[in-house]
Amino acid sequence: MSILMAVYILIFVIFALVAYAILQIKLFGIKIKDFWTFIEANQMLDKLYKFARQYESMSPQEQLIYLAEAEKIFKAFDNVPDTLWEEEYDKYKTVLSKYKDIKMIRWAEENK
């Protein structure tokens, strides 16, 4: 009986912690969907950062994929306050720089 009671208490504590986290996110003025998108974008930012650092020249298909993923990241980061991603600013800046470079290269190729 006491084991069952301990399990119930643990389940209650877990739900209370999740509810508290959701409340804190909402009080910060962020929608839960935007916050979850930010978390996913943060993981993709790490991948794009490594990709941007490793590859100087990309194929046209890789450029398109990079541009599409970068745009998703930029949109997700725009939906949350800057204070949440201050630590990731250098990675964001590197990805943005590579994004701008690719956009300029593609624009120059189209206007030849």
C-alpha cells in the first residue's frame, strides 16, 4: 500500500512540475507551440552551425536545404524573447552570415 501511495505522489509531483513549467512559459509571454518550435530550432541551429563551419562550397541542392532550414530557425528564434537565446548568439550569427553569403551567391548567379 505504501509503494502505491509513493507512486501516486511521484506522479502528482511530475504533473505539478510540468504544469509549473507551462505556467512559467506562459507568464513569460510565450506560446507553448512557439517554445517547442524554439527548442527544435535550437537543435537544428547546432547542426547548421557545424555544417556552416565545415563546408565552404555547397552544391545548389545543399544550398537550398540550408536556406530552408535556416529560415525555419530564424522564424522560431523571432517568436521568443532574445534573453532565451543569448548563449546561442554566436552560432546564430555564424548561420546568418552563411545564409547571407549563399543568398548573395544565388542572387548573383540568377542575375548573370
